[in-house]
Amino acid sequence: MRVGKHIVLILFCLATVFGFNQKKDSYSKSKISFSKKRGEQTITANKLIQQLSYAETIFSDSTSKAIQIVQQTIDVAEKQKERLIEALAIKTLGYFNTLLGNHSEALSYYDKCIPILKNENSLLGLKSAYKHASKSAKATNKYSLSNQYLKQAERIIRKENDNSALLDNLLIQADNYYLLNQLDEANKTYNECISLAKQINEEDKELKAEIGLSQVYNAQQQYEKSRVQLQSSKKKADKIDNVELTNSYYNSLSEVSKNAPNTNDEYNAIQQEAITFNSSRGNFNLATQNSLNISKSLLEQNRTKEALEILEGNTEIATKSNDLAIKKEYYKVLGDIYKEEGEDDKARKLEKEYNAILDSFELAQNNRQIILDAKNNLLDNAQNKVLLLEKERELREKEIELLKKDQDLKDSTIKRQKIISWVLGLGLLAIVVLLFFIYKNNREKRISNQLLVLKSLRNQMNPHFIFNSLNSVNSFIAQQDERSANKYLASFSKLMREVLEYSQEDFIPLSKEIDILSIYLDLEHFRFKDTFDYKLTIDPTINREEYFIPPMLIQPFVENAIWHGLRYKKDKGLLVVDFSQKPDHVLITITDNGIGREQSKALKTSNQKKMKSTGLKNVESRLEIIKNVFKKNLIVTIEDINDAQATGTEVSIKLF
């Protein structure tokens, strides 16, 4: 038996060597060759992609040929500077490693090619790389990583609107969520798969998703819900007659029975039904495994005789199994039961058959390992070539970097020669910039000075106003009218709070100016109630918070009307202050029916004629500065009223 095994090994090695030198097939006849003459032959990218696809197809049966194709493609890609083709070749090497079970190595190749494929915007290549990478990640129990690759592939598939490919992708994601014990995500994804499968009428995938969903319910200990789901799945499995999915149904239902309490007999009954199903369809490997499952369940319950009956009753099925691993285990369990039951003759007889199966199993395993090693050796050659190309590229990049440094030195010399001319130009520019900043600084200083003047004018308004108001209080005290003096002082203090609060502001809302003016009018009327009456009218359509006005702008005009117009009138006068809304501005008019400006001048003393009203003078200066600094134009006009019926003055202020 052992000699036969060595003979098989020798024959395999000879066959492998012979395979390297066999006749060229139709693909080999089209082998790429390059001439060193001008106009050397080039291969199109599509042709190279087709060759790589063909290599992936034949790898399992013709490993050496497939690897040879990849090596030739890498050579062509290197010579033609086809970075995309080189990345696809690396992806193919990753796929070969996936097929051979070298999953860690495979993932390293996928990680190499994916950035290049992204850079080249190769969606087809990326989708394939993500798909294969997810398989290798899953095979190494990296389920989260597997889903990361699948989600990347999903984005591309959704753009392509390929619902069938999307369904395959989601099914694997759902399986990964289940294996990660992320049961809510698994439930959600399986339901999405069921809905999509119904939409595109793929019953087998719908059934697969339903069975997966039942496994989720089982893991959540919702056993009855899992059973109901599986009963529905069984009907669909019988309808489409899918052997693989029917066995998935039996396995899932068995798991439910195994996990649910007091269901051991139910588990055995399900496995017995599976034996009948598989043996009737010639699936002796699965039927043998089902028999083993029942016997193991019975042995766990110490029901040894029943386990023995099951195994003996299905021995004929086991002999027809060609899966040596299952068959070996079957004979091992049966032999152990014979020994335990004291049936030594049967045990010895079965041991011989077991040893024969064991030898065949080991031989098959060795053969598979030899084939796998041979394929890995061939693959190593191609992978070494890739590593060599990478090192050569690194050397070229370093060489290019050195050349670039030399060029930089030359460029720096030229730059130094240009610096002198640039310095002169920059010097002139610096002078221009300096002059600009000097001009700007002077302008800012001028504005700052004007703002200081504006503040000074505001500060002058306050003592002027206070002085006049205190004169009014003094008059009450002189008349020994204590009650009026107290009332006047109360209103005056309120006015002072308002004035002092807003005196430092450049602008205040129109509403605040009206409030201050209203209090002032009340105070003046309180003192001169026998001299004049007043009316304050405000258009209700005016948005008082929208318009802004310099503080204490209106008050000096009102004060002037009272003190220089109405105070000297023989009969009782009238002062009207009106705020009206115009299309693009607010018009403020201060009208009095006093003696008028001309007659007021005539009544002034010689000293008064030399002096101009402090309040009005300040207002004029403030308006000029506001116009220059804030670019806000406030139009003020003063007109005399001289007609047959009346005299007086009208001041108009346009607030924009």
C-alpha cells in the first residue's frame, strides 16, 4: 500500500515536468513576441484583459499554462507601461492564491491592486477584486473585513443596476452578519434579499435567504418562528427540486431541534428524512453524514444500541460514499461501538476495512498536498517576478529622483540669476506698496480724527442740553414752586438716563430718538405751557427699528423753535413735530408759528448776534462728519414761513 503511494507521487512529478514541455495550444501559438526593431508590436489592453480572464478560467485544470499567461501579460504590461493591466495581473495572482487557500497572501495582492484600479477608474476590475477579496477575508474568519469589501463592490453593482449580482452580494453580507452574531443586521439583510429575489424572480436565492433568516431566528431562540419559516422554505425547495437547498433546509431544521428543549427525537427524525431524501437521489456522501449525525446524537443520550442499529442499517449507503473523510469517520464510530458492546469479531473485521480506507484517505490527502505544493511553486515564480518588477520600479523611481535633483540644481542656478532682476522689480513694488500704506494710514488717521471730533461734538451737546434744562429747574426754584421743580426733576432725570445711555453711539434706532424727543417736549411744555402747545404725530407705517439716526439730532431744532421762535410770541404758539413715511425715506418736519428767524435776530443783543446757536452749530458739524465718514446723507432744510396769515419756521429732515 505504501509503495503504491510513492509510485503515484513519482508519476505525478513526471506528469508535471512533462506538462511544462507539452505542445503549444491555440493560445500559445499567439504568444506575444517583441522585436527590438523600430515599430515593435504592441498588444491592445482588451486583448491583455481577455488573456487574464482566460488564465483565471483554466487555472484549476491547467495551472502552469494559466501562470505562464499571467507572466507574459506582466512582461507586456511592463514594456507597454500599462499600469492598469499590471494591476489586473496582480489581481489575478491574488485570485490564484484564493483558489489555493493562501488567503492571507491573496489579501496582500488585492490590497496592492485595488489602489491602482481606483486610480485607473477600472470599475470592472475593482468589482472583481472586492468580490475575490471578500472570499479570502471570509475564509480567514475576517467577516467584518469581508463585508467591507462587499460594500465597496455593492456601490459599483448598484451603479450598474445589476440586481442579480446585487442579490449575490447581499446574501454573502447577510451570512457574514450572522457569523458575526450581528443578528439584527443579518435579519434586515436577509429580508432585503427575499424582497429583491421576488422582484427579479430568482426562487433559489429567495429560498436561500429564507433559510438564512430561519437560522437568525434560531440564534435568537425564536424556535417556533424558525420552524414556521422553514416549513414555508421546504415547500419551495420541493417545488424547485434543489438538492443543495433541500439539504440546507434539513440542516437548519435539525439545528432548531437540537437547540430547542426536549427535541432529540425530532432531530433524529429530521436526519432520517434527510437520509431517505439523499439516498434516493444518489447523494450517498450526505446520506452517510446524516447517519453519523443520528448515531452521534444517540450516543450523547447513552442510547448505544439504537446508534448501532442506525449505523448497521445504513452500512450499504456508507459503502457507496466516495468521500473518504466521511466514510473513515463512519467506520471509526461503528468500530468503537462494536468494541464497547463486546463484539470483538465484528470490530476486528471492521478495523481492516477502516485501515484500508485510512490508507486511501492519507494517499489522497498526500496527492492533494503534492498537487497543491506544485501549484504553489509555480505561483511563487510568478509572484517573485512581480516582486522583482516592483523593486525595479523602485530603482527607476530613485534614479528619476536623482535626475530630478540634478535638474533642480540647474534650475536653482538659473533662478539665482533671475533673482537680481526680480529684486529690483520687487523693490519698486515695495515702494509702491509703502506709498499705498502711507496713503491708507493717513486716510485712516483723518477718519479717526473726524470720529474724535464727532465724539467731541456729541459731548458738547450733553452739557449744553443739561445747562438749558437746569435753567428751567432754577426758574421753578426761583418761583418757589417746589412741586413743579420735583416733577420737572423726575422727568429730567429720566431724560438724562436716556441721553447718557445713547450719547456714545454714532447711530440709534429712530424709536429711541422719538422717546428722547417726547420726554424733552413734555419738559419744555411743562415750563412754557402758557407760551405754546405742541403736537407730535408719527406715521404708523414707519418701521422705527429699521431707520437709524444720530442721537439728539432733532432736539436742537425743537429747542431752537421754542427758545427763539415761540418764546417771544405775544399770543400762545404751536409747535408741530411730524414723522411721515415717504417712498424711500422718512420725512421729519418741525414747524412753529413763532416770530420767525428775522424778527428773532432783531431781538438779540449785540453779543448774541456774534454767537450762533451752539446746538445748531454742532448739528451742522456732526452732519458733515457723518456724511464724510459713514457715507450717510441726511438732508436738512430750514425755511421761513412768511405769508399774510402767519409767520414762523419749518425745518425738514430727510432720513434715508
